Amino acid sequence: MASAMTPSHASAGSDNSFARIFGAIFSPKPTFESIVQRPTWIVPVILGCVIFITVVFVFTQRGGWPAFFQKQMADNTRVQQMTPEQRENLMEKQVKIAPIFGYIEGVVIPPVAALFVAAVLLGIFNLSGATRTTFKVSLAIVAFAWSPWLIHGLLSILIIFLKDPATVDLQNVVASNPGAFLPEGSAKWLTALLSSIDIFAIWTLFLLAIGFSATNPKKLSIAKASALAAAGWIVFILLKVGLTAAFA
């Protein structure tokens, strides 16, 4: 029985980043204990960039941009006031530029987001007095806690391949939140709110709680870490909804 458990513990405590990604998903507690002791973060962030870029590439190759922008233009009153020629010219420019911006975002967004979230959570957890950790550890926890989003990205690629690209909502490909089921024309603030209550986001919050709890398990329980991580998440959602309502 002891020998049967050895491979599991070995992979959970491994410094190999790919093993840690699987460990974060299937065996999070010992994996994050290992990450806290020997923090790494580069591989999951790079994988996030690669998957992001692949989603954009597949969507572009499948010809999904025209339908995507047609839906956006239909909801834009200023665009609807344009002449048909102006709308057509605008569409051509958007379809040409969108993949370029998508690839740039794929390179920039994952590392910048990881750095920002790691800094915010470091402040939340350290200021709470429940733990005292470093930015490197916080960044490592965030990087591997986002492992569920790698699954989300792979599912997105598969869905774009299988579905008619005209029916794919690029902003909600997997439909893992209530916002995906709102009827067209729903209030943008409501869409922003319900889209934030996502299965993968909740999964990530749970992993963040396990990760930060591992920095001081005697003082910081997983329940308390969950509450602190959720507080930051709720503030983010409120800001997102507020800005959407203000500029919609």
C-alpha cells in the first residue's frame, strides 16, 4: 500500500512545472506545499500565452471574426448610424487588425495579469496578518492556481474547431458561467456580472486558497484563505460591473 502511494507523493512534490500543473488540478494540497517551498512560475505563464495565441489563431483560421464583429456592430448605435459603405470599411479594418491585436494580447496579458494579481493578493494576505510571504511565492501560487484556465483554453480550441464559427462567442466560448445563457440585448452590466461567476474562476479561487494557506497552515486555514481571496475577487467584479455600466 505504501509503495502504491509513492508515485503520487513524488509527483506532487516534484519541481517539474508540468508535473505541478497536473498536481495543482488533481492533488492540490501537497503540490502547493511544494510550490511554497520551491516557487516556480514561468512554465504555466508561458503555457497560458501559447494557449491564448492558439485560440486566436484557430478562430482566425476558422473565419470567425466577421460574425464576431457583426454581432458587436449590431449592438452599437453609433455604428448603425453609419452608411452601409462605412460599416463595410469598418468591418474590413477590424477583421484585418483583430488577429494582430489578439496575438499581442496573448503575449502580454498572461504575464501582466499574473504579476498584478500576485501583487494584489500578496498585499491582501500579508496585510491581513494571517501570513507573511514573498512576491515570488505569491506569483508561483497564482501561476499554478490558474491551471484550470489552461483546461478552459484547450476546451475553447476544441469548441472553435467543432462548432460553426459564426455561432461561437469568442468572449464566452466554453459557456461556463450564467452570462453565456443571457438573451441577446441583455444589459451589459448584467452580462459582466454573471460572466464573472464562472466555474473556472471559482475553481481557481479554491486553488489560491489552498496555495496561500500552505504559506502558514497553522495560522491561515483554507476557509480563511478562501474568504480573503474571495474578497479580492468580489472587489474586482464590482469594479468590472461598475465600469461596464458607466461606459456601456
